[in-house]
Amino acid sequence: MFEKLKHLQYMSLLCAENKIYCHEIPNVTTIDEEFYTFLAEGKTPFFDSCVWMGKDFDCNNIFRPIVTDEGLCYTFNMLEPKDIFNDISFIPEFDHKPEYPTFSHQWSVDYGYAPDAGVDTYPRRALLAGSTNSLVVNMYINPNDIDYACTSFQGFQVCVIYILVQALEVFGYAKPEDRQLRSDSFT
């Protein structure tokens, strides 16, 4: 019984709206390490296919799961956690070995990419123009995973941010199911 209540408390943290359903659940004031294990076990597959610079990739190898104020999110091309955070923020349940190089010795915050940086640099960069050289991600929603009691929005939220910015709340695009999202440029 205690475990079920704890899992219900964890889920209530991820529910942004309709808190009236949670009035009898004790408030969770701290998150223990088990919360991350719970998220890792409960994540549902929604990536269908990923293409970067015209090459097919396993989406699970190019996207890194992270926990934000919006819940469990996935990021592409974020600096390695060891380059941003201290050791205490490392979450082993979400650790994975990406297919791409993760060292940034040919890139710096102050100067960008080195003149001799190759094609397979980190952070990644698109070297050619056009949609065939962009990041293309196809996602799907399992109808069994839709929960209208938790939020009125059903779909994906896509946030595009500059590599140096780690914002808690950023401008994004709400992508309802059965809709296509395309962005040609961001300034």
C-alpha cells in the first residue's frame, strides 16, 4: 500500500492541471532517488524514427532523457551533464552511451568551433543547408497513454533553445497529435 501511495505521489508531481483529483494525496515536498527509477521504469516508447544530416539513427542513442520542471524530457545535442552539472545531479537510471562523440575539445563557449573542427563535432552542427540535412524526428502517441484528467493538452511540446541556454521555461511549440511541426529558422 505504501509503494502505491508513493507512486501516486510521484505521478501527481507530473500532473500540471486538475489537482482536484489529488486532494487526498499527501504533498510530496522532497524527491528521493527512487523517483528517478520510477520515471525510468515508466517511460513509454514514442520515438518512431530519427534522421540527422540524412543518416538514420536510433532515437534512443541520440536523445538524452532529462528531468525538468515539465517532467521527463529528451534533449538532442545538449552538452554532457559532466560538462554542466556537478556529480550530485548525475542520475544513473538515465545514463546512456550516445553514438556520437561527446567531447567538446574543438568547441568553446567563447569562440565556437575551431577552424579545423571536423564533420563529427560535438556539439553537433549542421554543415549543409536544406531540410534533408536537418534533424527529423517522427514520434507517435499510444492512445492508451493519453490522460485527459492530468492535462488538457495531448501531444508533444518541442522546445528549441540555443546550446548555451539552459532555461527552466523557454518558448516552445505545442505539437498536438496528428499534426506536423516544421521550423525553418530560429533567431
